[in-house]
Amino acid sequence: MKHRAPWSSVLFVFAVAAVARAQANPPAPTPASPATIASIVDGQIDRIEKLVVEAAEAMPEEKYGFSPERLAIHGADYEGVRTFGQQVRHIAASNYALWWALTGEDVPQNVKGGNGPDSLRTKAEILKFLKDSYALGHRAAATLTPENAAEVPPKGRGPRLNSATFGVAHAYDHYGQMVEYLRMNGIVPPASRGKTN
């Protein structure tokens, strides 16, 4: 009497053959959308926004008034430097100052000044101000085209591309200061967690 292979064995052989065929002839990757000036700048804004917002969220509210001036480190000169909360407000206020002209939106009157509105006292208020400034940045990036990147917008101070990217560069400078403030308070910055500290 002939011995027949069970159906499960036959199906297994067909499945292995199908997998081998698929691996030998993988489907062509879906082409990504070509990069544009707008998408490149928007990606830069995404990256710094994530770093700054996560650092701002990591600092406890009671430490938003911290500045290294209080540490009285011998030989250091921290007199009059911004508090942590003022660093966050400064980044947001600068974002508004740099990006509003690209969108044509009006800057709220209370945003003017290097540290933004003094009325923002709580961590939640300051975080909202920061996140709103990055929403403006994404709208500003979306306006960039090869045709208008070098033009100065009405009420602008320089070329559109310069204003858009300087907002990113400026925030990195202050993000570095936020990192130091976090570490002075025993907090590992979120971007450094899980890495060699």
C-alpha cells in the first residue's frame, strides 16, 4: 500500500516555496515623494520641536523658575541669565518673531519682547505657547517654494529661507541651555535617556 503525505506536509512545502519565491523577487519599493524646500525645513522644525518640547515637559513645574545663578558656583558668571521657564518662553517668542512674516499672520501683541508674555506663569501655559509657536513654524515651512525662498516677504527682515532655518538654529542654541538646566537638577534629558549619559 502506498504511503501518502499528509495534506499539512504538502501545504508546508508550498508555503516554503512561496516564501522563497517572494524573497527572490521582492516587490519594488514604493517611491517616496521627492523632497522639497518646504518638506526639508519642516523636517528640521519637527526634530528641534521634539527635543525642545520633551525637555520642557521633563522639567517639573516647580523648577521652571530655576537658573544657575542660584547655585553661586565659584568663578562662574550666571548673573541675570534666564530661568528655565524664560528659556522656553524665549524660544517660543523668537519662533513667532522669525516665522510670522512667512505666513502673513499677525503676531499677537503680547508676544513681543525677548521672553514672550510675562503673563505666562504656569508650565501648562508656557508649554501651550511653545507648541503654538511650532505650529506656526510648520505653517511657515509650508509656504516655502524654490520661487520664493530667496525673497523677502512683506514685513520680513530677510529672505524667507533664512528666517525659516534661523528659527531652527536659534532653538538648538537654547535647547543646549535647557539640557544643562535639566542636568543641574538631576534630570537626564529625554533625548539622552537609554543612551550613555
